[in-house]
Amino acid sequence: MDIRVIETLIAIASFFVIRFATVKFLSKIQDKYSYSKYRIRPILKFSNLFIFITLLIVMVAVWGVEQSKLLTFITSVLTVVGIALVAQWSILSNISSALIIFISHPVKLGESITILDKDYEIKGKVSDIGLFYVILKTGTNEKIMVPNNVFLQKGTKITVE
């Protein structure tokens, strides 16, 4: 059996072990801080993406791409991604805000909130917290998508029912 096949099997097995460990770790955090499963979901998606990209890089290295070419490829991709993020700071800001909402924001799914703004208050129940948006469902069954960075920057009133 070719050594590359064995290395590939080890890399894939490691991928699943790391994913399993990540899920267990996030479950412990969820239990410890009484987070809902919907708060864990964005972090799990992000960590799965990171682990998968790492697996792809390992697979490319195992199957014969020279390290210098691999390094050139990775730096090229990171440069393009970096330029894209500079052009779209709001995307990076929303992902960072999702992490902050997950870790420390007191709002939970199903709670009625009002986002306080001097021009227009937004009222609704939190129906989802994603990587980019907090989705509110209004009394008239409309869905309002509030970018995570805006959600963190505005004052929020939680209505106790």
C-alpha cells in the first residue's frame, strides 16, 4: 500500500476525531453557560470550515505538491482573501460580532426584544442568530434581518413575558 494512501486515511481519521472533539467541547460550553443549541451553531459551522480547509491543505501536501508551491498557493489565496476582507470589512465584522454574541450577549432565541434607535425602533422575537445576521420575527410575521455588527452597536431592550 502506498504511503500516501495511509497518510490520507490518517488525515481523514484525524479530521473526524477533531470534529468530534470540537462538538464535545462546544457541548460542554453550552451546558456550562446554559446556551441554546442555536448559539452554538455558528461557532460549530465556523470551526468545521476551518478544520475542513486544514484537511484540504494536508491532502494537497500529501499528494505531491511541492512545499514551495504549496506555500506560494496558500499565500496567494490568503492575499486574495485578505484583499476581499479589506474590501468587505462588514463581512469580517459580522463574523466577529457573531462570536461576541455567542459568548457574551444576554439575548436568547425566542425572546422579545426592541433594538433601540433614535430614528426607528425594531421590535420582534429572536428567531435565529447566524454568522451574519440576527433574524427577528415581528408581530405581523415579517422577518427582519439585522446585521450582527449593528445588533451589537445598538442598544437592546429585552421584554420579559
